[in-house]
Amino acid sequence: MKIVREYIPDQDILWLLSEIVGSFYSTRLGVGLPLGNLTSQLLVNVYMNRFDQFMKHKLKAKYYIRYADDFVILSHDRLWLESILPILEGFLLDRLSLRLHSNKISISTMASGVDFLGWVHFPTHRVLRTATKRRMFKRLCEQSSSQAKQSYLGLLSHSNTYHLQQKVVDA
């Protein structure tokens, strides 16, 4: 809320946001945002703006992409990527009280694909991450409503997934 107060001067809006944020906690009281809540989508962007500014203006990351709290940095220079990792960790911990998930840090080539937001991205195409595919079909087995199918078909429409789409329709 300290960061939000820097952007929003209206006390009534601050009170409302404080009530929403205060109504939820994940693992510790006062930590986390209500997932799925529309205010969380706004607040994560306000909160992570400091990181965005740091990445673009201090580290001069030319190819930096962030969605909510997931991000990817693309560079031809592997050594530079390795050298900024401790700097990123320090900034996130010291300035935003966030930690990088050790299992989700990787430096790989474009030829091997970039795992980001449930997809593995290649220069010419993308494929659905295997774990995402398994979770999707597991959930469809549990509930194969028309709305669920349409939601997954919408997800799959962003890639060449004709055969997967047929499996979803048939589920």
C-alpha cells in the first residue's frame, strides 16, 4: 500500500484498496494479493513498475517482458544475463520484498525454447507447455462444461494446436 499511495492521492480510493488487499493473505497475514481479483491485476502493475523502471533504465535491458510477476529477459550475451541475476535478486528482495523462484530461473537458447506463461516460445512458433496440457486435460476430466471447453479453446487459439483443440472438443 505504501507504493500505491505514491500513485493514488484520493483517500477514499486508498481506503477501498486497503480494505480489498487487507481482506486476503496467502501464507502470512498482510502478504499477497487476492488472486483472480481484478484489483490484483492493477496493483501488480503498480507494484512491479519499480522493477520495470529498474530493468529498462538502470540495467538497460533491451528485451524485457513482464506479465504480472512473471518476466523474461532476452539477450545474445549469456555472460551479461548471468551477471545481472544477483543484481535482480537484490533489487527484488531489498526494494519489493520479493524472491525469485529458484526452480523457475533458467538461461537457455532460443533454439531450445523460452518457457513463459504456459507456453514454450520458439522464434517461429510456440507450443503448449507439457505441464499446462496435462493440467488442462485433468481439469476437463473433472469438469467438461461448455464454458470450460470454450475457455481452453480460446487459450489454444493462440497457436497451431488443431489436434489439441479437437481433443478438447471431444472431452
